[in-house]
Amino acid sequence: DTAVSQTPKYLVTQMGNDKSIKCEQNLGHDTMYWYKQDSKKFLKIMFSYNNKELIINETVPNRFSPKSPDKAHLNLHINSLELGDSAVYFCASSQGQTYNSPLHFGNGTRLTVT
Amino acid sequence: DQQVKQNSPSLSVQEGRISILNCDYTNSMFDYFLWYKKYPAEGPTFLISISSIKDKNEDGRFTVFLNKSAKHLSLHIVPSQPGDSAVYFCAASAVGTGNQFYFGTGTSLTVIP
């Protein structure tokens, strides 16, 4: 029984396409995140949602749109994919928005844009 | 602008010896620090944390040390085991920034049997 699950695990697509990544957590957490790990292995936050409300929205192109239908799900939709979007995207969750609540990560989605 | 840095991309250690992974940070407002462990094709998993009011936290074979004046923390693994071979990320956060965590780029640890 996976705590944070995201699908698909691998996503290969062409430039200009639109794609979505889904994330679900069964930990009962109220805060969910999207992180991006680039080719330099740098993990950087993109978005965070608390109880379906957007809390953190880092400088991310507006081609990226998160959607949280409920507090257990946070999906990421990407429009007009570009080569530079190739990365590993991690979904994560935590209980609360406090600075000392460790994150629980999914296994990542490796996105390759050709 | 990378506020958390792990300057050693890789480290090899003999089984049974001590592994020491280092992490430096630049933001003096950080007051909570975490280490995550990551196996290939998996997400990072939380390992151990330390608050800035402490200088040491221990959990079994894992100990994290914090030197606030030097803005440096380290993770000690004693004794190292082959199953510890993974990438280790340090991360930091600050009160008042909600749940904004800043990660280093990771150190790949190989424990040689």
C-alpha cells in the first residue's frame, strides 16, 4: 500500500504536446507538493497546496497548472511542452504547513520531451 | 541561487567504517534541517532531522551534527552497511516560510562490502 503514488512513472512526448501527471496520497496529509529535479539533480519546489488551496507557487511558467480536486490528490498539467521541461517530477505530501513537517515523496515521473 | 550545498557529489566507504556526508547552507534564517535518502527510481525518504536549538540528533546508526556558526551540518553513519548505498540529500527550512524546503544536490554514497 503505497503512501504517495504518482502516475505515470515514465512519460515520453514531443514538443508542443499537453500532458498530465497524477498524484495521490493515502497518508491523510493535508498538504501536497510538486517538486522538480533537473539534470543537475537540484530538487526545487514548484507548488504546494493545503486543503486544496494553493499556498506556494514558485516562479514556474504558467504552462504548468496544478489542480487539487481534494486534499488527497494533486495533479500537474503541462501545456505546450518544451525541451527544457525534461526532468523528474516528484509529488510529495506532509501534515500541516509547518516548517518542520518532513515531506513524504512519491517515486517520481521522468518526463522526456523530444 | 542555491542556499543549500553539498559539495561532494560522491563518497565511497568500506563496510563497517564511518560515512560522513557534509552539507553547507548560506541562509542564517534556516532553523530546521533534514536528511533524505534516495534509491534509484524511487523518491527521497526522510531519514533524520535536527532543529537549530540542538547541535546533535541521533537515531540508531545515524547521527546528524549541526554547527550553526559555520552554517554546516553533517550526517554520520556508523557502521556503514551496503544497504546504505544511496543518494543523500540535505534540506533546510525556516520558520515563517511555511513548508518551503530547500534541497542540496545530493551526495551519492557507495558502501563497499
